[in-house]
Amino acid sequence: MSLRNCFGQLETNITWMEFDSEKWIFETRGDIVNPSGDTSRGTLHLFCAANMMYSIDFRIHVTRKNRHPPQFSQSEYRFCLPISLQKQMPFGTIVAIDHDPVIYNSQCVFILFTFKVQLSVLDDGAEAIFKLLQNGTLLLTGDTSLLAVFKPLRYTILAVDFGSPQLFALANLTVVPVSVSEPRDVSVNVATNEYQIFEWDNPEYGVADKFIVSISRNSTFRYEREVDGSNNIALVKIPLEGGSGYSLQVTAVDVDGETPSKALPFTVTNTGLTCQGDCSKGGMPICYHGRFQKVVQYRDREGPHCSCYHGYSGSVCDIKERCSPETSVNVFGHVEWESQLVNETAAVPCPFGAEGDFLRRLCIWDVSRSTAVWQPLSGDEACRKQSSVLIHLGVIGNYAQSAVSVSGIETVYRFISSLLKMPAFQPNMTNVHIDIRIAEHVMQVLDAVITRDWQNIKGNTTEIQIKMLSLISDFSRRLPVPYRLTSAMQGVAIQTLQRLPDERAFRLLITSECGVRLPLATHASRIRAICMRNSTLQPMIDNANPLLSIEDETAGGQQQIQVELRPFTEDINFTCVRFDEKANGWTTSNVQLVSHNQGGLVICNTEHSGLFALVPERERGEKGECVWIASFKKMALASFV
């Protein structure tokens, strides 16, 4: 039966108010008179069909105009609902306060609405899962077994006061069903600018497989670390600036998801606790409040822990840090810096310096990065710079092109010889490497020497020619393997290579004037090949023909190879000769001519590595053949039978 069909009769001592049965509202009919008491009472009698009567007692509060709506303690509420929680158990509290000065206006009622913008797992009866009591308590009333774990349920909360006019406020509520609840009693044991120790209790519901410890400052993420689920304490060693604004959050994680705790604000101090403990000379004990609030050294499964001084590491600070190996290429050359202890200086020979000159560099501790780093080179060290060597090489190059006497070429020889004695050209040095740019300039100087018209140089040039040829060979031994270096005018070219056993025979074309065909490799070997376009450094050989030097470091000079040389003309038949160091002359012994002209090249087989050149072939006699043999001592014409 609807009460709307009933007739209302008002019984009260209030004369300025009446009840309208048609509109079903209370109305004033005169000026409001403040009662002697704080309230006015009355009864509304409703006379209905079938002789039914209902009486409703009421009170009238005369107040000032309502000006302040209720205010929630926060605009967003988020609560975790453990799926193992029993019915009629609370899992959250919502706070709303009405700030009207009159006490009767300072009351409000909560109303819960399903959030329609984002669908939840529940239907329109979702609010039946829990109840929002008028004291703000969220009480579980329904079955959670069918809820999707870690899938949020969203609602809107309405708080309405009793003022006139009635005012209200809205807040969002998110309820997340979880299989593991948040960690309890999260606390900061100690927090200094060098280390921090955090503690918490296990979740009340569920079992965490692990915990995630997160540190933020002013809403900016700073650090995160995972901790095994069996631990309830974490030591964090990160440098933090002293001051406030930090917050700690511990998240419980299981196979279904993760549940974070509320953010706990904390402050970082610049001074820590002191206690006795076990540490090496590189640090001091990490202290914290242990059982019964006693300050003790922090220990875990790894043993005691210490706060290390700069440059030390390890749980007890027994490891002295090192700078990592580093390669530097700068004005001083190409240098390898080996690993070095913190606060110690490494010394490397100056790449372009004399014996006893060192490039020094300190390994220091970078506090901001907490790592060992090399001190930058200032650029004003005593070592000779690459630019200085290049300037001198330019001057020497001019000498090589314009010298009119043997003494000028001797100057070139002495400078290059002294340069090859520098650490940058010592092949047995592992921490100083060859400077390729300087090596290229040396090649230009050697090219200038080779292409000189030696007949215009005053004096006996025989000795300096031999020395320059030896200098070129010495220079080739100081180049890396494998490597290829050619002068700009291609007057001289050097190629080094590393052969491995069982490698196939192959042809090595050094330049268009020189080539060599190497046999199948039976052992590992290093091979160096030098091609000079002119034979000016061998006066008994026509200087228009090339010189070829083949050196095998491991074969002892005994190796079946095929040499290829391009003569300056095809009008003359040339044959190959090899320089015999023991006889100090040229010979055809163990040299077999294969072809006078194969693609413009003279092809010969030989069983020796060494220095090869071309000489004109003469008429064959009945008893043998006659070739030109140039001897540095006798310089005579000989014949072999």
C-alpha cells in the first residue's frame, strides 16, 4: 500500500509550519520563531484506507544557512580486498567531515554508486559485495571467490549533509581484489646519505614470493630493489642527498600480481649510527637498531656489512677498486692504460719520447658515480706531441727531396732511425701502439728518397743506399700484422699478413709492379712484403726496375714461392735474381724463370725468401748461362755453369 494515498494531520506546538498532504512536504506559513529549546518536536499522523493509521515523530532544527559541503579526506580512495577475507570484516575506512559551525549541519550520510564510466567485474549489484557504513567503514558482505584477482572495481561515493540547503561532495573509490595483501608496519630503521635499512612485516593475507623496495623523492623515482619473500629487512647502499621529501614503498608480489604498501615519508640524515663490528681498513660498520633497540652491526646471510671509504668495495670493504683498462688516442699518441688501483698512478712510456720519458695518469674515485675513473690528461704533460713529430717529418721530407750531398740523406736516415727507436714503433710494447698518421708520413719520406736521382747527389752514396734499404726493412718490421701501407705516389708499399696452417695457396699483389704467390701453408707464419717501384737503392740494378722484398719470420728463409716483377720495358727479356747476403751479391741460384712476360710480369719460382730484382737475360752458352751479378764488394761480371 502506498502512503501517498493517505491523509496527513500534523500534531505539534509549532505554529509557523504545516504539512501539505498533496505535495507531501512541510511548509512554513509564517515567520520562523526560534523555540525555547534547541529543537521543536511534532508528530505526523497518516490516516489510510482500512482504518490504518501511521504516526511519524519528527524534530525541527532551526539553523543558519548551510554554506559548507562535506569534505572527503582525499579525492581518490584505493583499498585492497583480500579474496581470503571473511565476511563482515572491514577492509578500509573513508573519512568525510562537514565544517559547518552549527552542530546539526555537521552531520552527513554516505551513499555508494557503481562507477558507470568504467565497467567492473560486477553487475549492477556490485555494491552487494561490501557495505559502506555511515561511520565510513567498508565492510565485506558478499562472496569474493568469483572476483577477478587484481582487476579493479570502481565506484563513486556521495557524502550528503543535513543542512539547508543540503550540500554534497563526491570522491572516487577503487577496490582491488588481491591474493596477497600489502606489507604491514613498513618502517625506516636508519637512513643516511650512504646507506638505508628498511623493515616490514609479512602481509596479513596471502604469502609473498618476493618484495619490491622502492625509493622516491618528490614524486621522482630514485631506486628499486627486489628482496626474497623470506626476508623482512633490506639494506640499501645508494648515495642520497640529506633532507626530506623521500618516500618508501614496499610491494608484496606473488604469482597473481603485486600489492603496494602506502608510501611512507622519511628523511635522510648526514650522520649515521656508530657501533663495534668486523670491517677491514677500507670501511666502518653499518649500524642499525637491532633487537631491544640496541645499536649493532648489520648482518645477513652474506655476513657483516660495512660502509666503505671511497675506492673500496665488498661487504667488509676488503676490495680496493680499480680503474678499468682504457685506450686513449690523443695528441700524445695511441696508448693502452692497464687496470690500476684507486689513488695510484699509472706510467706509460711516451709514444714519441726518449727513453725514460713517461706519460702519467692517476686513477681516482668519482663520488657522484661511485666508480673508479681515470683522471683526464691535461694536455700539458712533458711528453712530445704528435704534431711536433709531424712538423719535423715535414722538414725531413724537404731534405729528402732537395739534398745535394750524402750528408743531407744521412740527416734523413738519422731522424727516421731515431723515430723508429721511440716506444710508438716498438713492436714488443703492448701498452703503446704505432701511430698510423706518423707511419704514413714516414712512407712519404722514404718514397722521396727512393725516387731521387742519386747521380746528382755528391759523394759516395753506396753506404747510405745500403743503410736506407736496411732502414725500410726495419720500418716494415715495426708495422702491425696484418697491415698495408702505401706512399701517396706508390713509390714504396709495405704489406704484412698472418698466415694460418692449411690455408690455401693464393696470390698477393702488393702493387702493380710487384706480386708474390704463396704456397699452401703448413704452419702459422708472419709474412712481410716490400715493393719499391725503383731500384735506386741498389746501384748495380737498373733503377727503372722494381725491387721486391719477401720476409717470412718463421720459415727460416726456406719456402717455395713465386715472385712477380714488372720490368720497365717489354723490349728486353729479364730474369729474376735474388740477393745473397752471404756472398753480398746477386745470384740466380735456386731461382727458376717461369715466364718472361705473363700479363706484363716476369714470373719466377724460388725456394728462398729475400730481396728480388730483375736483370737482362744474356745469350745461353753450351756450358751454361751468363747473367749480370752485381756485387757490392767486387761489382764484377760473373758466369755460372
